[in-house]
Amino acid sequence: MFRINELAGGKFLFMVLLIMSMKNFPIVFLILSIIIAFGYVIFFKTNLIETFLISLLVINYGIGGLWAFMGHYFRADQTAKFIGWPAGNPFQKEIAFTNLAFGIMGILALFFRGNYLIAAVLGPSIFLFGAASVHIKEISKNKNMSPGNAGPVLYISGILVPVILISFLIIYMLNS
């Protein structure tokens, strides 16, 4: 693997990614997943489908889940505001632990393959599709267009990534 300071720009690139990821984390995580997967396929000649599946799982569900856990647990009021929901709801702690569990499942995909990947993809995907439906209802019913409700969290994290992961999982399982 590489070290972040060996990349073009080193610390500068790291800071740019960190700042961007604070508000646009779904976009950053998706792009990072794709770059890392292509890098592995090109330089290490790994299997395309498995590499993309694992990269998306580890970064989007793994790191993304841990990121969401930290936001909902340690910065609950700010996260609620970002989503356009009222602050102070203890339900966010439950969502935090859901994200923590799915984050750990995503990271464990580095070590486990086969049928484990079914659970690692489907569990978080079902949750994210459900969350997307709530966000869509909030848009329709309450006109909630907050960035954490109607932006990349909805269409990338809640819809696009689960669809991509389920598609890669199906192809992976058919070829296993």
C-alpha cells in the first residue's frame, strides 16, 4: 500500500481531502474507492470485481460507517442540523451504533470473503435504502433540502453505492 505523504502534494492533498470530506464525504469516499480499486487492479493485477467490491465495502461502508458513527455520536447536534432535523434526539445514538456496526462489517471485508460478503453488503444496503426512503419522504412532505438530507448523502450513500455494491456482489457470487 502507499503512504499518504508519498502522493502528489503530500500533506496538502491530505488536508484538501480532509476538508472536502467533511461536507462531501459520500463523493470523496466513492472517488477514493474507485481510485484505490483501479490502482490495485492495474498495479497488482487483482480481480476487477472482487477488488471493486472490497474497496467499496471497506471505504464506503467501513470508513463511511465509522465516520457516520462519529458524527451521530460525538457531534449529534451538528449532524442533526446538517440533516435538517431537530437537535437533542437520543435516537441519534442508536443510529450511531448502527453505523458503527456496519462500519466494522465493511472493514472486516478486508479479511473475510465468500458468504460473509453477502451480509456485509446486504445489511448496510437495506439500512441505507430505508434511510434514503426517509430522506425522500422528508423532501416531499417537509421540503427538507438540507445537504445531509437531499444532497450526496441521499443519492450517493443512500442509493448509488448500495446499488453498485449489490451489483458487484451478484457478479462476484456468480463467478465464485
